[in-house]
Amino acid sequence: MLKKLQITFLAILSFCKVVCGGQIENISGNTGAEIELRRNFHINFREGDKVSKLLYQRQLMEFATSPLQVPLKWYFSGVAPREYVVELSSTPDFSSAKKFITDVNMVIVDNLLLSTTYYWRVSAVVEGKKIESDVFTFRTSDTPPRWIRVPGAGNFRDIGNWQVPGGRIKQGMVFRGTRIDREPWKATSEGIDILIRDLKIKSELDLRGPKENPFILKQYGVNVIARPYQGYMIGLQKPEIRKMTVELLENFADPEFYPVYVHCDGGADRTGTLIFLLEAICGVSDEDLLLDYEYTTFFGYRHRSTKQMKPFLDMIDSKPGKNMSEKAIAFLKEEGMSEECMDKIRTLLVDK
């Protein structure tokens, strides 16, 4: 079962006063606070409960699988300027700053990295003079998964920040989720903009196959790979699917492949199988491998003991090794995947 998550809200900046001379008279803020980016949302419905399942898929999917939004607030005394410029950066020198222009004293930010200290400041022009606040900070929690808001899509998350021996999987490298090309999961123009501009997707790995992919992202320079994959033992009992599994995973040894968006229809079964094996190569723990699979329950019921998942796990468990990662690696080696290829994947994906 998924744990009920606690949400910590942050009041980041309390007061900002401006005097007629254009100087900041006083500024105070709450720095060093930690923000939980996951929603306080608990799954509670039974497999086969079609009414609840439809409700989750259609009404709550985007809500439940989107990150919490973080409000950045500030206050000026006197007559407010016509607009404010807010800079938000993960580096203290603001070299990677994202800018927001607003005419109100608040902006909402999301799709933030986990385990990251963010720096932000506000500037405005008052009577011809630029006024700039001090720099304020907040830190995001380190608990995966990192949900991503992509309007029109759902079940969208970064596999980054799961712990592995000696480090964590890098964020911003591998994303997983639903299809993005037709209803009810069709990315809006804002969603496409987030994929291309913010996430900088370089490759799309579509496990539905070329007949179902309209190659929407190709016009943005994205390398589209579409293969008709089958997940669980439904697929892996077939030699051609086991061979395809290795071929698909070998793409992750290429540094030019990243950042990549992996999906099928709902990002649950075919995607769940392949991502499970990819995370196993990186050394994700048994419980976290299962948790990342089960987080898809926010989209539609998925559990380690279902008739689809259990035979797959039983097959993995039949292989030699001390844990599921080692057993999955043994399976992949049996199917022809080299240790050299897996080492390249770890080098690219694991942040020591």
C-alpha cells in the first residue's frame, strides 16, 4: 500500500517594503524550509471496481499525478509597480534562472527537481529605478517519485532520485507516462511546450509501435523510436519479445538518447515492465522497484500481486542473485545483454 503523504506548505517571503527613494527598507523571509512536492492523496479502491477506476482515470488522473505547486509570494508597501520580474534558479548565481513576469505579487511554480535548493528573487522598476529583493531559498524534499505536470497527459513522472548503491538515479534523464497523441491522453500545446522547452525531451520511446504513433514530436527534432512491445510474461514468454527487451534497453547506453520519454498507452504495463528492468540495472532496491511500479495506481490499479505482475516477478525470482536487481540482471544476461552495456547505462543514469 502506498503511504499517506504529508504536505508541508511554505510561506517563502513575508514582507517587502519599498520607500519613495527606491530602496528596499525591510525584507524578511522564511528560508531553509523544505517542501514536499507530492500530494496528500490516498488510493482506496478495489480491482474490478469499474466506477471508481473510471473516476480515477478521467477526473483525478491529472490531479493525482501532478506535483504540488509552490507559491512564491512577496509584498510591497505603497503603490505597486506595473509588473514584477521573478527569477527562480537551482544555482545561487542564477545562471540557470527561469523568469516569470507578473502584475500581481505571487507566482506559482511546479515541475521542480527533488532534493534541490532553489534560489529566487523579485525585481521591479519604481519611478525609473530598478529595485531588487534579497535572495531567498527553499529546498524540495528528496522523496520520489518526481511527478511532472504535462497538461493533457498523465501518470507522468521522472524515474530520477530513486536510491541505488552509492547514489541515486539522475533526475531529468528518463520520464515515463501516458501517450500524448489522442484523447483522453492528448498533450495540450502547453504540455508539448513543457516536453520540449522545460524537459528538453530528445527521444521518444513509444512501446505501442509505429502504427499507433503519429510522430508528433518529430517535428520538434525529437528522435522517435516506436516498437510494438508486450509487457509481463504475456510478452516475455516469446523469444522475439525477450530479444526486443534487450534491444530497447540498449538504447539507454547511448548518451545522445537522453532526455527520453518512455510510454505506451497508459504508461502502466509495457512501460512498467521495461522501466522495472531499467531501474533494476541501476540497482534500485526490491521495495522501491515495486513501489515505482505501484505508483501507477494513481492512474489505474496496479499491484505486485496481480495476475499480470506476479508471474513476471516469479520469473525474475527464479534467476540467481541476492535481490531483484541482481536477478533481473541475470535474466537480461541470459537474453544476450552485455555487462559492458549495463555499465554504460549505470554511468549515464547513476549520480554517485
